[in-house]
Amino acid sequence: MTIHTTRKALSVSRTIIDRAELDDGALVFDRSRRGQSRLVSFRTLLIVGLAYKIQDPCRNWNLSNIARFVHTFNRAERALAGLADFAGTSDHIETALRAMARLLEPEGSFHRANPKTGEVRPRPVRMMTLDQFCNRIVEASIPPVFQPAQVQALDSTDVPTPAKKQFWPKKPDPVVDSDYMPPAPEPEDEEERGSKGWPRVGYDGRLQCSLDLDARLGWRTQTEDHDTHAFNGHDLHLLVDAGFIGYETIVYFIRGMLFRPAGTYKADCGIALIDSLRYGFEAEWLAADRGYSYCKAENWVRRLDERGIKYIHDLHANQRRSKMPIRNKAAIWIDGVLFTSALPKELRKLENFAIDMSDENKTKLREKYERRMQYAFMANGPVRPDGSVQLKGPAISGRLRCPNVAISRRYAMSKPETKCQPNSCDCGSTIVVYPQESARERQPMPFGTTRWAELYGMRTAVESVNSNFKIWRGVLHRHSSFVFGTTPNAILLALQCAAINVSLFHDAYDDKVTIKTTKSEHVPPKRRRRGAARALHQRRARSKKRLTGPQPVTQGRRR
């Protein structure tokens, strides 16, 4: 559901921009600049751009259309937006956007250099970063009554550049070679093609395949709409509310975003997103896919540990292998968990959870993972200052019976009994594990267990948000924006994230929750609305029918 009246959209937009408290950023420099003030100020640009998306989230970012939207304002609506009697043109809007982008460019950015002299302009002192600026807008779009979810999910999605492609690559061009790459190789018969003089070497040493100076080659999943894994553009990283343990429904609010050239190291992007949040990472768990967790341990999981964040992730096939500890011990690491050498062979190598696996088979597989945990070492106290932790064997933690540990013989007969030879096992020993040991695979919840599946299963919330961004509550394709550059597009996408959040709570609570709602007693029970979603689906179906002709009817029922 959208806010249809212009005045209401402007009112909500103004509340969000004021709540974001951007005066310690670019807005104060705009007000204090010398000379004549801008016809379209930075604050007005943000209010108008956000209202433009709130009223209809599926509009493209066309600055001419925003100018036409502004020219429909009456006197009261111009006052809400902070406009004079003359509303301005698309040139005034583009000038304000470019000026704001120049102020927010990172320190040492190529765009800060003078094209004639090459001198790099210094960044203003006490200016908030681009990521902080964008995330203040995103966080301010959520009513104060909604606290961050217990589990939050992190993922990235591709954003192709609107610039014409001058080079058709065969493979992506990531920053580092150790990133997660496609599981299947590219077709051998595919050839790289390019116009004369392309590709070029960009200012950062990577390949530039279009006139967009910031767009780079990245990787995306190959589908029927994409004939190759490589694309030219940017990566949009989103942090969303994934759920609470024990709760059945939740609104998937966007809590943070980060916009970077495609192929940028995902571990650096994820950490930068977390650090740019105004109040820090407030959730208990972070669920991320293998694009982040497959990065080197010192770049991802160790940095999360330094920030006190508990994480949950899947394991790549290369991570699921057995290895011995650094010291000469009989214990063995499997899937990030330390097990005693008495672990039966049939439990050492368990299959992974497949996408098409039935619920019954998933339950049976989780039971095997739970049974394997009876042979695992458990923590014996808190983590030490140097990051190490002492683990105690399963025979002294009451998980199994071992003939070499006298106290374990008094355990219940329901506990499994090992067949260890005298003085040949470590079931009753303690081991000190240091941070560098199996760090990339280790996680607070053991892989494959029921608890792990309950937490990691919430990660699909970010996939739902991606579909909202691209289809249902927004638009995100090659021609959804007609602006080049990372910084201006990051500002526009932050406004789109805020508009999606507004659309989410209006749809979920039937307009009974507003942007100013602060008390939980004013939040009615959440229910699903079919009217707005069905109308949008029918409108898009009619548009698709006009383009492609009659479509086959799909049999089945709606869940």
C-alpha cells in the first residue's frame, strides 16, 4: 500500500529527514555556503526525493520526473518541502544532488581531484561519512516503537549501471581472488567482446567497461534473465530485521545499507555497514551468506568477535572437512566443532541440507547432527582476554560414557558408550583452543543442529527484501536510475530504502501505525493484506502481457 496524497507523503518525508538529524553533515554546509542560496536546498532535495518514492515506490529515479512531480505542488505543499514560489527544474535538482555528492565523497576519492591540476580537495572537518549519512535516513524511516529484531540478516544484490556496456566480459573482476565465486564454471564457448579501446583500466586499477567511472565487474547468480555470472555495476548490501526466536510474524524492516562498486571485498563492506549504524549493531545474532563467511577469518569472523557480535552462517563445501588441532591431540575438528576421536565414522561426514530436500528428510538429518553433538567438546568458562577458550571433553561434561573416565560410568544408561582402548582417547581431557584454530568454520551455534537451523533459516528475510526492492515495493534494474557514480546513487537508494520501510509498516498495520508511533499499545495485531499486493500484481501482469503476449496460466493455490 502506498501513501497516495502528495501532502501526506511530504509530511511523512519531512518527519523522516528531520528525525535523521543530518545537520551535522552536508546540510549545515549547504546553509552556510557563500553567495546566493540554492533554489533547491539539500534538505528540500531529500524531502522531495523521498516523497516522490513514498507516493509510488515503483517510479524510476528520473530527475525530470521528480521536477514534474514538484511542479504539481500547491502553495501548502511547497511550504512543506521548503520551496519558493518557483519550484525549479531538473537542472536545479541535478545540481543539488551533484553538490551533495561532492561533499559526501570519501577522503582521498578520485572524484575529489581537480581535473586540471590533479590536486585532491580535502574533506570538510566533522563531516559524517556517506555511509553514516545514508543509514541515518534509513533508520529514521522506522517508527520508534519497532525495536531491532533479535536476528538480523545481511546480503548483497546486484545493481547494474545505466551506462551502455562497452565490454562483455566472461568472468567477474573481484578485488581479491579468495572471494566466493560461482559454483559452476563459465561456458567455454562464450567469448569476450568489446568495442575498440575497451576495456579500460579504471582509477583504482580494475577494469572499467562503461562511461560510468565507478561501475566495476561483479558476480551475480546466473538465471534465465542473466546469461552470464558477470555484470557491470555496483553491489547493494542490506541489513534487515530477520525475526525473533519463537515469533511467527515480523516486518522485514531495512536497518542499514551500503553501496559499493561491484566486486568490492564483501568482508570489508559488511564491517563498514555495521560500523556506520548510528547506534551500532543492536541485534543479538547476525545471519550472513557464504559471500561473507567464506572470506578469510581475520577479515570477517575475527572482526565480528572484536565487536561482540554473535554470527550464524552456512558452510561452503571446501569448509566441510576434518582436520586435527594445532597441538598434538587426538581430537578432531569437523564443521567448526571439536569432537573426541571416539566419534563414530558414520557421523563424521554428514550430508548438507539441499534446497529441494523435504521437511521429513531435513528433520532426520538434523537428528544426526544432534546425535553427533554428544561427542563434542563444550566450553569450560568464558572467553579469555587473548581470545582463547578452554574446552572440556564430553565424558566430563556428562554427554557420554567412556571406560577411561571413571566418573562417566555413573551416567545414565541412555548416554552413548564408547569403545575406547585404555589411555587412547581424549574424552575426559581439556583443551585450550586459540582464536586462529578453525576460526572461519567456528560459530556459536554448531552447524546443522536444530538451534542452528532455526536461526540461519531466518536469513531468507533478506531475500524477501531484495524482491521488495526489485519488484513489489520498488524498482532496481539497469534503467531504474539515470545517474552515474557511487555517491549520488547511494543517496538515492537510501531514500528508496526509507520509502520501502514506510510502505512495509503501512501495509502491515493497515495505516494504524504512523511514522510517529512510539507506544506499543498503539500497535494493533499484525495481519496480512491482500488488496494492495494483488492490485500491484495484476497491474504488473497486464504490463507484462502487453510486452510479451498471452502468458500461460499457472495451476496451484496461493499460500
